[in-house]
Amino acid sequence: MKNLFLVALVVFIVGSGYFYMKQSPTPAPVGTNTSTEVTQAMTEGATQTFNIKGLNFAFDVKEIRVKKGDKVTINFTNTEGFHDFKIDELNVTSKQIQAGESETVTFTADKAGTFEYYCSVGQHRQNGMWGKLIVE
Ligand SMILES: [Cu+2]
């Protein structure tokens, strides 16, 4: 009877140890996933942020330069008039905004080349409201 109790005790200890071993690695995959995501983000390209002001009839930044694969954030602030920010080739379109408003657009520069960013309101582009995005 005493032996049976000991056997039961050993089974309990071994069993709970096994259970503990099975349970304890559970948090690890979360950490593994996170580091995988960070690695992917780093290999996919850097994040580049530009602050560009719109005025009648120009952008204060005439040229921006990024690397192919970069994630680009444009913080577009309109200082006068009514404007937007567009890049046809990369399907970038901001809302049209009034003076004093800001609009942020993000996109991935997934093709190399020189593209024009411009304002599509009225004749603004023809009046000089454009600049160059160079993707190297
Ligand atoms: Cu405009």
C-alpha cells in the first residue's frame, strides 16, 4: 500500500514536470514572431519621411530622393490656396486640402525612376506646382 502511494507520487511529480515542460515554451513563439517581423521590416526598406509645404503655386521641396523599396511618408502641409499631392505612377493621391490643413500619404517606392509629384487642382501643375521624386 505504501509502495503504491510512492508510485503514485512519482507519477504525479513526473507528470507535472512533463506538463510544465510542455507549457513553458508557449511564450517563446510570440517572441520569435516579433523578431521575424522586425527582420522583414528591415530588409523590405527603410522608412523615409518628408515634410512638404504647398503654396501658390509650388511645393517648397523641389526634389526628394529615396531608394527602391523604401516606405515613404509625405507630410503635406498646405500654407495657402487649395492643393493636393499626387504621383500618378505610384498611385499616390492625397485629399485636396485648404490652407492650414495637413495630409499624410504613405506609399512604397516599388519602382525605380524619376516621377513627378504635382498638385492636380486647376492649372497648378502647369503653373509650376510640381517636384521630382527620384527612386534609385
Ligand atoms: Cu495646387
